[in-house]
Amino acid sequence: MIVKMLHEKGLTSEHAYTAAFASIGLSVASWCGSMKAENAGTARADRWGIFIGEWAPTFFALGLALANYEGDHESLHSTEH
């Protein structure tokens, strides 16, 4: 139901996969940047990197769900013609 709604809104599996890889890159960048913040006195600044890194599996799962839906949707429409 949610996957169908997202697909109808124009979200594709490629978008979800791109978001997953972007979140991995953003997580690494945030972690690297947090090292400077910890040296400046901010305790546990690396939490942002961990938090952002946890988004990737969600985006990958959403990408797989959308890919399955797209495949099913495509095969349904190809048999109608």
C-alpha cells in the first residue's frame, strides 16, 4: 500500500538506491567532520554520522520493495496488451 502510493507519486527504486548511497556518503562525511568537533570540545559528535548511517538500510529496503512492485506492475501491464 505504501509502496504503491510512493510509486504513484513518482518515486522509483533508483531514487531509493541513490538516497541509500548518498546517506552512506553523508554518514562518512559527518563522521569525519565530527572528529574536528570532538577536538573542539563537543562530546560524542560522531552520533550524527551513526544516525545518518542508519538511513541506508531503510532506503535499500524501500528500493527493493519498489523494484519488486515495478517488476510486478510491468509484467501486469505487458500481459494486458
